Amino acid sequence: MLENVGLTVASRVILSGLTLTLTEARIGIVGRNGSGKTSLLRLLSGLVPPSSGTVRVDGLDPARARKAMLSRLGILFQNPDHQIIFPTVAEELSFGLHQQGMTKSAAQTAMRAMLAQHGRSHWEDRPVTALSQGQRHFLCLLSVLAMKPATILLDEPFAGLDLPTQSRLTRTFDALPQRLILITHDPAALAGYDRIIWLEEGRIRADGPPSTILPDFTAEMARLGEVDADTDLPD
Ligand SMILES: Nc1ncnc2c1ncn2[C@@H]1O[C@H](COP(=O)(O)OP(=O)(O)OP(=O)(O)O)[C@@H](O)[C@H]1O
Ligand SMILES: [Mg+2]
């Protein structure tokens, strides 16, 4: 999917030399704050075009083929407030479905089914602003799941969610037939994954199965945690 991709923003190199073919069903992305995880996700989803190299999803450029991406890629952003565009829960959930070609009434039925399935039917008419940050995060996730995209990109989906919601979400993810690409700081969440990509300063530091990558990653994070200040980072 990625061929020698680089991303430079305001003359700063954010990502460089990334060549990746992402075909496994469960892919985890790890790395320190600022290592480029979210930037990689933005490239994959076509939200930003690469400064060099090419990004392809099923042979298409995701930055151009916006409509074709609706069924191919779903993204859960790190910050729900960058994602929500509608005033009520019902509108937020129905919009994507309608965009995908469902009639308004079919989208409404699917929206209600989604809320019911997750025990959130009472949210339907709520203003989004009346939800807590964790609840808004969960709403964004429901919007993505409702659209059933072939690949789901998740940027720290567990952040800010209470433990029961996290456990349920893990079970929901495990049961999904779709490909998941999950960014997380929690190695335990990636134990059963097929492949782990470890980013460091915009490059791939390691790429392989969790049994080889995660112990090294965990040890390195612990080692850095022992040091009082970051003297190794560019900013
Ligand atoms: N729009 C932008 N303009 C300038 N620099 C940016 C921009 N977006 C990201 N960066 C820089 O790119 C680098 C990678 O950021 P990115 O958000 O991809 O990191 P991350 O791995 O997702 O970090 P975190 O774990 O904190 O979410 C950081 O150094 C950040 O400062
Ligand atoms: Mg990030």
C-alpha cells in the first residue's frame, strides 16, 4: 500500500522511506509520542497526500478517490472532536450510511440497530455536546463500525474509555471480520495480532510478529522511562 513514502510538513521531515504492504488482518502500530503514527494513518486514509512516494488502497489513491474509500477505509481519530460534524447522535450516525448510498430511512433503521446493539438507544436524540469526551469517542467508533469498511484504522481507540467499555470494545474488535490497523501505547492490546510495526522518528524501527517486536518495544520503553528526561528526541 505504501511505496517509499515520505511526508514533510513545513520543511520538517515527519515520515520518510516508508515501504509497507499492509495485508494482515490485525496490524498494530506502536511508537513514542511524535513518532509519526497518526501521520501514517492520515496518509493511509488520504487525508494528506505524501510529499514523496505513493500510497495506494486497492490500487486507488486514497487522497483522490474519496468516494471509493467510504467502503474501504474507516478511521477512528485520536480526538473525537476532530471527527464529529453533526449536532445530534442520530444525525452523526446516519450521515455516513446515507453517504454510502442508503436511503434516509434505511440509514435511520441501521443507526437505531447500531445504538441498540451497543445498549445506547437512549442516546439517539442527544446533542453530541451533551456527551462526555469518552462517550463522544465511543460514538465516533459506532459511526465507523456502522459503515462496515473493509479496513478500520483506529488511533488509540481505548484512550479515555472506562474499563468495562474497553473490555467490550476489545471483544467487539476481536469479532470483526474486517482488517484492523490499531495504534496504541498498550502492548497488551496487540498480543494476538498478526503483525506489529514500530515507528521511531518517522521511520520503521521494527516490523514483525508480536512475539519478537513487543518484548523489545516494552523493554525499550521501560529503559527510556528510567531516564529522567528525553535527551534523544528532536523536539
Ligand atoms: N500539521 C503538522 N504540522 C507540523 N508538524 C506536525 C503536524 N502534524 C504532526 N506534526 C509533527 O509530526 C510528528 C509526528 O506526529 P504524529 O501526530 O504523527 O505522532 P504520533 O506518533 O501520532 O504521536 P502521539 O503518540 O502523541 O499521538 C510530531 O513531531 C509532530 O510534531
Ligand atoms: Mg497520534
